[in-house]
Amino acid sequence: MNKLAERIFYYLYLAFNYILLAFLAMLLPVLRRKTSSNPSILALPYTPKDWPGGYDRMHAWQSRFVEDGFIYHVKYAWTKSDNNTLEDRQITSLRKYLIYTKILWQRICHIFILHQYQTIWVQRAFIPAFPFKDAYYEKLLAKFHPNIIYDFYDADYTGNYTLVMNTVKAGHKITVATPFLKAKLQVVNPRTFLLRYAIETSNFQKKKSHQKIRIGWMGSPGNAKNLEYIKSQLQDIKSDYGNQVVFSMVCRELPALEINEMEHHIWGENKFDYNDWLAGIDIGIVPFLNPDERTKAKISMKGLEFMANSIPMVCSAFIHTDQLVDKESFLLAHEDEWYHKIKILLDNENLRSKMGIAAKVIFDRCHSYPLIQKDFVDIISA
């Protein structure tokens, strides 16, 4: 990518945004209209349309709130196609900033309908994708509407501290998905509430049996780097158990793990059914070996899916361990303990069943939509 062209487009885009912000500020008396008194929510996901983080956290509530008499609308700013294009290393600066402008325009249009809703629930930041260094739009949004809630389920402040913390300050309320984030952000905004992460399970399938014990992992290429830290222990498991076990991984791009006969699947590939894959896993592994703030704040989607499917887990510290109990509903593994902890589950089918059932009970109690919805309604009314 031409560095000069990139810099030119970057500063042109910033200049356009500053002009736009000044224009919107001038319109404040017009746009700050009386908001709806009807029970209504406008959810603005940060992630692209149909992305799990946006769907599970924000969109999946829609039918449930509608059943309870709420108006609940979800407005996205971009698509998976936009994301894929932005991730293309060959993308031109012009193409890149055209997508940024498209995303920006979608969000600006949403400003003009804020008054139609009683509550505005914004995931992470108002403008997705482009890395603004401060909460310019978030501060302005709080002036347009009296009930803006910003939501966080990851330690995004480690990448852009000023933007996130000023967004937290600007919000009338903050929702977070983990106790760690609540403790962290409550210092900045006392009206920070814990709203645990729920996932949709209606498409999950019944447990499937296989001749071999299947050890599963799924995640992003970034999280897959954790597998490298324990790959020698995983290799030893395969070496010692041979054809009794198979490792099965789901990821767009895996590091070279050098595990014999390992299955590697990619979301969206032909004939790959993710829910069928999940139903066939006997042991789930959730390694996060770097105990930084991002790890401590994680909700761990893979952990939740294992719990919801009654799959016993071997996990790093901090992954749902405020709910799970070591040796009862999961096995805790530090960096040099993965071989030993996986072996315990491999050698004891009854323990696998017991731990899987215990984890499912905790999931139903802490991460099901009906129970969390009660907390959500209380937060909206607070």
C-alpha cells in the first residue's frame, strides 16, 4: 500500500469528520428532540452484520423484547464483506477509505432516528472500524439523547485507552459482560452494570458419539497463537494415545501445530456444519496463556459454547472462573499442566460426563437469555 496515499486519505478523512462533527453540533437544538416514552430500544452493534459478537450480544434479544411489548430495532453500519475487504492486504487506500466513509454515513443516518427510542444501546463505539483516538461522536451522542448505554465485553482500552475511557465517561450508563470489566470501568463511570454474555443455543445439536475421543478448540487466528505455547503437550497427548484421540480445530488460520491427523476446519467452508462439529466434541480446551487484562476481561465465546453443550473443559485461569469451580465444573491448567489435565479427562469418562453437566447447569443459570433479560430491564430502568 502506498504510504503517501494512505497518509493523504487519512488526513482527508479526519478533516471531513471534524467538519461533520461541527455541523452536527450546530444542529444540536434541532436534533435534541423529545424522546419516545414507549418501551423501545435501538441497538447499534460495533461488529458487522451477522457477526457472532454483535448478533449474540445485541441482536438476539430482539424477539424476546418484542414478545414483552418493547420496540427493539437493530441497526448495523457494515457487513462481513466490508470486513473481508478491509482485511485484504492488497486493498488500495481509496477503496479502504470509501468503506470507512460508507460506515460513517450509515451511523450518521442513525443519529437522526435516536429520538424515536427510549434507550440507545451502543456496542463499544459509535463509529466502527476506523480507529478514532478520542470519543468525539460518543460525547456528541450523549447530548442528543438522555439514555445512551455503551457496552463492552472485552478490554478494548488496552488498544485505545483514551477513546474507550472517554466513551465510558460520556455514557449515561455502561454495561459490561465480566466482573473484571465492571470493577475496572466503575471507577470511571459509577453507573456501570454487569450484564453477562448470553449466546443463542436453539440451533445446537444433541451430543454425538464417535469411536475416537475428540478434543476440540475454536477461535480467531489471534487467539490461536495460544496453542503454540502448549503444542508440545498436545503433541505428547497424540503420541501417547495414538488412534484413541483426534484433535479438531476450527480457525481461519492456524499456526503450525504439527499434530498427527489433526482436523482443521474453517467457518463457512463447504459442507462444514459448525453445530454438528460442536456436538461431536468430547473435551474442549480453552488456553489463554498471557494473563494480561485482555485475558482477565474475556467472556470466551468458545468456553460458553462448550458449557452450553455439556462439554467438559480444560481452561486457563480467568476464563469464567468466577462461576466455574476447578475439579467440579472444569479443570484449571497453568502453562505446564495441559498434558496432565487433558489426560485426566481422557482417562475418566464418568468425570467428563459429570463436569460437562455441571458446566451446563452454570451456563443455564448465568448465561441464558431469559434470566439475563431481567437484569437488562432493570438496567434500562435504573
